[in-house]
Amino acid sequence: MLMVLWISAVGTLYYTETKKAGKSVNTTEATRMINHDNALILDIREQKDFALGHISGAHNLPASIFDAKASEIDRYKSRQVIVVCKMGTSAGSIVKSMKKRGFENVVRLAGGISEWTATSLPVKKGKSA
């Protein structure tokens, strides 16, 4: 009986998190999207964190100013977009906002930049190009 309740609770949590935060991709899928589909990497961390290490080619638009500056990325509405944050949790609200703005294919990086670096994938230091 406890096992059934536990599985039900986990399933409910997974469902609500997926609906709230949108689809996520792991680092392998993100790498494929970047290399084969020319996906845009949108890093929503603050500029100082972004400068410490980010995915090469990433566009930095901090979540704190996203609503005010979101029009800067509107030209990418039909392009695949991967939203990156520190741990993969705060990107969900930005994904949701982007979908409301008409973005067709936007996902979040599961685990964020922390997962990216934990899997020994390369990062670039300094400001965005």
C-alpha cells in the first residue's frame, strides 16, 4: 500500500513539474540540437555568472530583465531554443513565458549549466560574443 502511494506521489510530482516547467532535454540531446539543428542557447543567469562560464555561442538574457528585454530574441521564434539556468529549475518559467510569446520549439536544459559542466562539456569564459 505504501509503495502504491509513493509511486502515485512521484508520478503526480513529475506530471505537475513537467506541465509547469515545460519539456527538458539532457546534455546529450542539447548537444545534438546545437550541432545538428543550430539551436539557440539562451542563458538566463546574471551576467557575472555567465562570464564565469557558459556554453559557447550562448546568448545571455538574465531572467531578472527578461520581460523588459524579451523582444531582443523575438527573431528566433521559429528556431529551436534551449534555455539554460544554473540548476535547471528556474528556466521553466522563462520557457513558459517564451511559449506565450509565440516561440514554437523551446526547451530547458535539465540540470542547467551545473549538469553541463558535471558531464565535462566545454564552457567559454567571458562575455557573450
